[in-house]
Amino acid sequence: MSYPKLNNPFISLLFFVISVASFTSAYSSSINTHRCSDSQTLVLLHFKQNLSSISFPNEYSLCQDLLGSNYRPIMMNWNISTDCCDWNGVTCDHSTGDVIGLDLSCGMLQGSIHPNTSLFDLPHLKSLNLAFNDFNGSQLPPQIGRFSNSLTYLNISGCLLSGRVPSEITLLSKLESLDLSGIFRSDLQMEPYILNNLLENSTSLEHLSLAQVNIFGALPTYINITSLKSLDLSSTGLEGKLPSNIFNLPQLQKLYLPGNENLAGPFPTINTSTVTRLEILDLSSTKLSGEIPDSIGYLKSLNYLSLSRCGLVGSLPKSLVNLKQLSFLDLSYNMLNGSLPLWFKNLPSLESIILHNNMFSGTVQFDSFPLRSLKQLSLGYNQFDGRIDVLDQGPILHTFQKLTNLIYLDLSFNNFRGEWELDSVLSSLTNLTRLMLSNSGLSVMTNTINRYANPGVGALYLAFCNVKVFPESLRAMKDLRYLDLSNNLIRGDIPEWAVEIGGNGLIGLDLSNNSITGLPQLLWEGLHYMYLKSNTIQGRFPRSICNMSNLRYLDISNNSFGGVIPSCVGDVTISAITINLGNNRFQGTIPNVYENCGQLEGLFLNGNRLDGEIPRSLSKCRFLKVLDIGNNHLNGTFPGWLGDLPKLQVLILKSNKLSGSIVASSTVESQFPSLLLLDLSYNEFVGQLPTKYFQNFNAMKYVTKSNMKLEYLESGGDYYSIITVSKGAERSIPQIFVDYTIIDLSNNKFEGEIPKIIGSLTSLILLNLAHNNLIGRIPFSLGKLSEMESLDLSWNQLTGEIPQSLADLTFLAFLNLSQNHLVGRIPKGSQFSTFEGNSFEGNEKLCGLPLPKKCEGSLKPQIKADGDEESGFTWKAVMLGYSCGTPLGIVIGYMMLTTRREKWFNEIVDDVGEHMILKSRTMRRPFECKYVITCVDEFTWSRDDNVLSN
Ligand SMILES: *[C@@H]1O[C@H](CO)[C@@H](O)[C@H](O)[C@H]1NC(C)=O
Ligand SMILES: *[C@@H]1O[C@H](CO)[C@@H](O)[C@H](O)[C@H]1NC(C)=O
Ligand SMILES: *[C@@H]1O[C@H](CO)[C@@H](O)[C@H](O)[C@H]1NC(C)=O
């Protein structure tokens, strides 16, 4: 008998106990040669010692879904008084008593795998399954290589392992099945050479699954492995091309490579002289691109083919008709075109035809599909047209009656014409559970021939279908989960019986944009979203909404709801993500948020008659991104306490009665760090503009413009929309672009100067300070706002000249400087030449085009810097400019970058200033940077206003 080294007191004690126990049992019964050996018992107990199996977080029924088994505390009956061969999950070789198999999958194990865990001391272990336990970021130890002579099956999937997969894994030469996959993601990394070793040197490997493991490398161009039956490398960051012979591996039946966005085409050629056994091919979300090759028809065993989101173009190859085994075809989200072939009906096993989000066109002939087998037909978001009528008789109805297995039909977002009688459709397609006709071009009418047409429907999407009457056949649909009747012509009250729809299981309801005037009692406590916007519903806020504890999206905007918003709405925030009560007639105060604010991201109460102050409890809404409470009668002061909300991007308080001056609290360092859009217009704010806040609007500075992706503020797939004044007119912004930063402080009583620091908010697109009492010059620094499209400073008391720097704002499409006291020549510049007189009128002393008044006298050089540089960028330019060719300058430049003390700069500049000024006299703008490496384009010579104007 060989014992593992005993240096752990617990183990020693255990060992003693086991010895005694085994002695006792050996004494009391005849010696059993098949008994689990003491050393192996010990190894298992030691393994158990490091794990607990008590509080495993069991939120998902993953084991049920993926393995078909349940979580169970598997090591509960592991104790020394019984033979370890009888323990749950342990398999022994009954002739030797050796532990040869451990299946602890879904065993509710929690803890870490230690590098020197005793587990590797089971010399005969053939099969190890630890799948779906929580090993809490442990690494897979290199000692795994010690199983090299025994292990044939290893499954550590879904175990939350992290770190690198040790190269010793390739020593497991007997391995037939290896699964290290993660479930949704994985922190495991694998060097590409390890994968390539596995694929090149294994002689027994049949199943390899590394889904989600971070590999980030390319596959070999040719694969030698002949034993492989299934390969799953989903979302592993694969790059490069597919191995040329991958479809001809003699045993390969299942190939999953989805989610590898850098895995490029071309589609490997298929060698027709060898048999391909490939049954499942999933290449979705790869960069396969190009046309689907004809050779795909050689994969004659295919029954599952997914090429969705691959950037494919062209039409469907005819050779697909050779895939007689095909049951699942997903080509969605590509750019495929052409019309639908007629040969689908020749594929007798075809169950799913998923072609949505492509550019297919032409007509759809339902008798071209395999009527008996078809379960799912998804043709949404294409350009199909032609007339399809499904009325209570006619040829299509006959065809539909043969689609006895169809459960899913999606024709939405196409250009069909025709009328569908809902009950006729539903009573012919008796197994249909999901019908999607939104925006298909089809009109849906209801004759209420058969009220119990198909009570099994689970989802009905009929937006933009000219539905005139709330369909009575809905009443029988106790399983309905999703109902979309938005954008139709339904008038009047929703019938009282509607409360029966879906039993208590209705999850989504969209009745927006109809002419609905009244609602039944709302009893759907399971709703996740409810959209009732843009109707004419009157009455009080339906209190029963407060009982919908799963409600995530609520939109009842643009109706005629009135009365006070009940305080229980403050509890809806616990589950809600967006709440939109805008444009109604609610009055009274904004309810307080009580318990917590959950995940609330958007709160829209604009356009009501709410009064009182903005409740401080909103500061509990840590996830709030958008707060729109404009167009009400709110009073009190600026809610500076919202400045702590880390995610707040949009704050709209316009058209209220807010007053007082805006003073940033000095206690918090970074206020409104994420703010992109601030609209305080039409209030009664006084005092200086909030300079301190401008300093803190970090999201409006240094925004890196991503040209690649247009990013919008959204929540759960819905874009936030707001109305703002842009370019002089009020306009609705249906989607807020995250780069679209706006400050609108117009129509208040702000006074004092425009702070230069505004020039540091470089991503600003719209700045509106009109209709205030601002004085002083227009800061030169506004010329830094290179993204600016709209600038309105009209109706203030601004003086001085219009800075030449504004003429360089290449995107400036709207400018209004009228009704101020500006003087001098209107700058010339490409954008400025597009503005008309009404951008400048009401400034008596302005001259030059486009105003009729001509300028007198000679051209005076303009002041080219603000009196007091807060941002320091001008200084940098000065110093770097000076550094041209002079060693002293380089030193100064260096020191300037390493210190922020402005005073100190001034001293240095005073020393060199004389030199610079002399030089500047001979320079013309724009400064030509001959020597300067880092040339700051908005170059200015001096901070001293008088230097140049002398
Ligand atoms: C509202 O519904 C009508 C009728 O379907 C449609 O014509 C209109 O475009 C919809 N309005 C919006 C804003 O979608
Ligand atoms: C704010 O409005 C409420 C309700 O109209 C009023 O009772 C209160 O006095 C107002 N507060 C201020 C500071 O004006
Ligand atoms: C600028 O504002 C003035 C006064 O409000 C207005 O009359 C003028 O039309 C505006 N100019 C432009 C370009 O909108």
C-alpha cells in the first residue's frame, strides 16, 4: 500500500480514523478485495475538504438546460464510514477497487482547486467531470498532466476557471473528450499553440470544446487529426482563415465556430472524393463574407446550417437543394438578395427557414415550402412584395391548412400587399404560436368568425397593420405573452374582457399610437413592458401599475392622463428601467423615490403641470442616465445634488420656474461627470454662469469621436428621444447620439461674463446662451469648440469684437449674435460667408458683410487670446512655439509640462516675453510652424491683450 505524503495534520488525523475504520470493517466482515483503497478514499476526502457545497448561487437552471440534470449537493454522502466506491459521483473498477471515474457535475461545489490538490493522486482515473461548479477563478494546475496515462474524458466546463490553460494538457494522450468551455464568458486563456498541438498530435481526441476560452490565434492551415467528431470553438477570438481541409475531416460531425468575428473566408473547398459526415455547421457571426459557395451542396449530411451575420452577399446557391437532410437553415442578418427559390419544398426535413434581415425580394409562394415539415418561417426585414390575401377562403388559406406544423411565422417589415383575416389565419395555422406581421404592408382585419381560433398563440405582432378593432379572438389566448397592436387605427375604449388576455402571464403589451380613449382594469402583474404612448387615454394614473413588480419599461406619454401621480409610483422605480409619463396633464408634485431606485435609467415627466420642488430622493437613482422634467411648473433651486449621479448624461429642466443662482458644491470633486446634454433654458436662474460645473463636465471634453459606430443613448433597445432647440428651432431628437453634447442655458437671467473654460468642452455641438444678461467679450476660446454646429449668443450685453477664431469653426451651421453690443468687423471665413444679416443684427457698431454697414478705416489686428487663460492651452502653444530651434525653449517647454503652477509660467514668460513679442511683429496668422514638432493649430502669441493692439 502506498500512501500520499502526509504533512497536513487534518489529513493525518483523517488517515488514522480511516485506518481504524478499515481495520474495524476488515475485522468485522471478510476482507473485500473490491473495496476502495484507503489512499484513494483519503485523496477524495482531501479534495472535499477544500470545497463547500452549501450556498451555491443557483440563479440559472443551467444544468437542467444544458446537461439535463439538476444541481445536487453531490458530496453529501462522502464520509469515511462507507466505501468510497459507494459515494455519489464515484465510479470504481470493481475488479481492483480503483477509482476510475468522478462525475461531480452540477454538484454544487464551491471553492478553489489548489495547485497541489490531492485529486491528481488518483492514478487510474479515466473520467473526470467537474462541469457546472464554482471554482471561483482557480487555475487549472499543470499537474493535470499527471493523468497522462489514464484520462480519457475531462470536462471542466462552466466552472469559472481563469488563467492560462497549462501546456501539460497536451500530455493527456489518451484523451477522447475535452471540454473546457465557459457558459457566457470565460476567463480562461489558451495559447494558440496548445490548441494547434491538440489538433495536430492527438490520436484519440473525438470531442473538443473550448467555447468562450480566450485563444485569439489562428487555426493551422491544415489539420491532421482524424479522430475528431466534434469541435466547438465558439467565441474564442479565432483569427485568420479556416483550415483548408476542415470540412473533409473523416469523422467530423459537428463544427461550431460562431462568434469569431475575425475568422475570415473564403469558405474552404470541399474535396468531393472523400465522404463528409458534417451534420452541424455553425459559422454565424464570423467574417466569412462573399457569396455562399456552390460547393456547400457537397456537405450532404448537413442537417443544421447557420451562416447568420457573416456579411454574405449574392443569392442562394441552387446546390442547397442537395442537402436532403437539412432541417435548420439560418442565413439571417446578411446581405443576400434575389428571390426565393421554389426548391425548398424538395427538402423534406426542412423545419426552419430563417432568412430575416437580408435583401431578398420578389413574391413569396407558400406552396414552395415543405408544407409538412416546416415549423419556422422567418422572412422579416427583407424587400418582399406581391399581394397575399388570406380571407375566409381562397388558395392561400388552403395552403395554410397544410402547414400543420408551422409554429413561427415572421413576415414583418416587407412590402407586401393584401388583407389577412386574423381568425381565418389563426384557425388554419392551428399550431402557430408566434405571428409577426408588423410593418409587412399587410392589413389585418377581424371578422370575429371564430373567437377561439387558436388559443395557443403566444406572441402576436401586428403593428402598422391597419387594425381597426381590438380583436376579439385575443380573449381566448390564455398563453399570450407578447401583444403588439401599436400604430394601428383602434379607436375608443379597450374592452373590459381584455383583462383576461394572457392570464397572468402577459409580458409585453404595446398599444401605442392608436386612438384609444380608455383602458380596462390593468391586472397584468407580470408585465415587463407596457407602451401606451400617443393615444388619447383620459383618467388618473392606473394605480394597478404599482402592483406590476416586474415592470421594466413603462411609457404612457402623449395621452390625457391627469390628476396627481400617486406616491406608489415611487415604488415602481424598484424594477423599472425607464418610466415615461411625459406630455400628459399630471399635476401636484413629483413623487418621492422611497425604498431605492433600482436600475432606473430614464425618467421622463416632461410636459405636465407638476409643481413644487424636484425631490431630493432622486439622488438615490445611481443608474439614472436621463432625467427630463422640462415643461412643468417646478420651482426651487438648481438640483446640484444630482451632480453626484455617476451616469447622468442628460438633464433637462427647461421651461420651469427654477430660480436662484447655480453654485457648485465645493465638497464633491467631480460633479456631473457623464453629462452630455444640459438644458436649463426658460427658467429664472440668476447670477454667474456655472463656471465650476463647466470645469467638471468631463464627458464633454476629450470625447474620442468614433467614426466607426454611431452610438446612441439607449436602454433596453429603446432610444431616448428628447426635444431641444437646435439651430434656432425646436426639434425633436429621436435618438440621442452620445457624441451630441449640448448646453442650453438660454432665456434665464444669467449675468457676468462667458467663462473661457467653456472652450475646453471640446465636443460641444450646440451652445445656447441667448436671452440672458451676459456682458464682456465673446471668449476667443470658443474657437476651440471645433465640433460646434450651433451657437446662439443673441440678446445679451456682449461687447468687443467677434473673435476671428469663430470663423474657423468648420461645422458651424447656425450662428446668432444679434442684439448685443458687438463692435468692429465681422470676421471672414468659409462658414461666416454663409450667415446672413439676421445673425448679426442689432449690434450698432458691427460692420462688414453680410451687414449693409461698411467698415471704415484700416484693418486693425484683433486680440487673439482671452484675457485670462484658464485652460492653459494657449500657453502651451506659446512655449512650444518658442521652443522652435532654441534649446532654452525646450527646457522651458519641459518644465511647463511638469508643473501646473501658472504663476511660475508667468515669470518665465516675462523673461522671454520681449523676445517673443519682437518676433511676433513679423509673423502673420496662421502661424507657420517651421520648426515646431507639436504644432498647436490655434496658435496665439501672447496672453497680453495690449501687446498686439498697440
Ligand atoms: C401612427 O400610426 C399611424 C397609423 O398606422 C401611422 O400612419 C403613423 O405613421 C404612426 N405614427 C408614428 C409616429 O409612428
Ligand atoms: C413652489 O410651489 C409650491 C406649489 O405651487 C408653493 O407652495 C411653494 O411656496 C413654492 N415655493 C417657492 C420657493 O416658490
Ligand atoms: C437671431 O435672433 C434674432 C432675435 O431673436 C432673430 O430675429 C433672428 O432671425 C435670428 N437669426 C437667425 C439666423 O436665426
